[in-house]
Amino acid sequence: MTYEGSELLAHLRMLANLPAANATIEFNGTRLFLIDFALEASAMRPKRLLHRFEVLGGATPSHTAGTPAPLSYTVAPFDLVAGLQELGPPLAGKGWVVLNGCCEAGGVHRSTGLPVNGKICFAQRFAIDWMRMDDGGHLVNGDPSDVHSYPDYGADVLAVADGKVVDTLNTLVDQKPGHLPDPKTITLENIDGNHVVLDLGDGLFAFYAHLQKGSVTVTRGDQVKRGQVLAKLGNTGNTSAPHLHFHLMDSSSVLGSSGLPYVIDSFVYAGQVPAAEFAQATGVEGNWSKGLLTTPSPRRGQFPLDLAVVIFPASGQR
């Protein structure tokens, strides 16, 4: 694949998680170039990706004036995983909507690179914020400043696989919907609110965030089974409405890790929230059922993308 001109610019981001105004990088500057591409199912999977950048720049590091020289860099070798981890669902029942999901470069999770311990980490690159749509197509039904107006509030949060609990937080109170916490109060420990981290083995860790205070049923060191209730969905930490944030990562550090892709072994695809309308909305109020399918489609071993609406098996079923 080749990116140039306006298409290249659309994938170029500043470190402050903002789109770059142009393709010029100042001396000692940094940019993130975020790309995703899809292969046909029948295509041969490459073992490694390489990235070559053709640029005009200073011929030497001390070169600050004169005619820019054409330069070529081959950088960022990336070995692809041989296969995707298959997980169970983190929730049960119908009406679950994928928010801030894969894969646009400007997506909240996809484009958030955080400097942790001297490197830029993309722990949330495959994260999903799960909200629930009620039978009337509403993500909120009633006063949007009341957590109890959200159909997902209090839903059981489930273990996606057998594993060991390596971290929890259970003491934070819910945020009032529509308001984020004071930035001065945010730390690496509390940014995602009450949470659970599971060690799934083989260097894989599952992370659940924004859980209700006092609802976490497990403690560090516990062994859990797939489908076990871990907590209840809440609105704690850096969140403006009740939802479950879930992602898979390669270490127990919820932000200082690399986010990993995975598939969910079984769910039913029920349709899409209309993307253009959702992008123009100032909140989640309204009826979002227009894109639902008359006949939902069973799926196996897939990863639901942004704004998909899915039905998970009832709790305890596969």
C-alpha cells in the first residue's frame, strides 16, 4: 500500500491526539502515522510489515537551511501474530453497541498513543466501549445526568476466559454522566475507574474499566472461570456515561502496554448505529435503531467493528 498527499495527511497525528495540519515535521518534532489495511480472507498473510518513508529533509541532523534533500527511511518492522486469541463475550444479552471501536485513525482509542516509561504505548488500539441499546433503540432513557437512565448500568461484567486476577480497584464513586473528572485528580491508577485485570496466560491480559463501586467480586490472586461475574458496569474514572471499557494487552500495565487484537467466539450481528448521524450528535440521546437488521446474522470468531450492534449469548451459555 502507498499513502501520499491528502490520504497521507489523513493518517498523520500530533502527539496531543490531534490531526496534523500539514505534512511538515519541525526539527525535533514527532508525528504518529496510523494505518490499517485489510486483506481478503483467501490472501496469504504476510509474516512481517515494513514501512518506507520518502521525505524531503535535512541532509544531516545539523542541517537547518538550504535546499531539502530527498531521503528514504525503512523503519518500524512489525511481525504479525500467527493467529488471533479467541475470547468469550465480556457481557451477556442483546443490544450491545460498539462505541469508539476499530479502526479509524482518528478514533478515540485507535489514535491515543501515551508516553509511558520512555516509549509511546497504544494499549487501547483495539479497545471497545460497550453501551447497551434498549428495545426502543435508546442508549439513554430519561435524565441523561442520572446513571440509572442508561440501560447498561449495573449489567454483569463477565470473564472472557479462564485466568488469574492480577489487579483490581473497587473504591471509586460513579461520575455524574455528562461530566469528566477534574484532570488534576487523574492518576495512572484511577484514570479508568474501578477495574479488573486478568492474566489469561501466554502474555495476554484482559482489562475491564469503569466498574461500579463495591461491585467487584474478585480480588488479586483469585482464579476465575470463563463466564464468571467479575463486577457490575458503572461510570467511574475518566468517563462521561456508563459503559464497559474492555481491551486485551501484552502486559498487566493498563496504559503502558501494547493493545492486542482478538476475536469473540460467538455473537449475533444485529446491525449498525448510523455512523453519519452519530458523528453529528452532541450526546447519545435519541433513537439509534434505524440500522438494525430485520434478520440478525450469527457470527463466529469475529471482531465487531465500530458502531456494530451485537447480541451475546445469555450468561453462562456458549
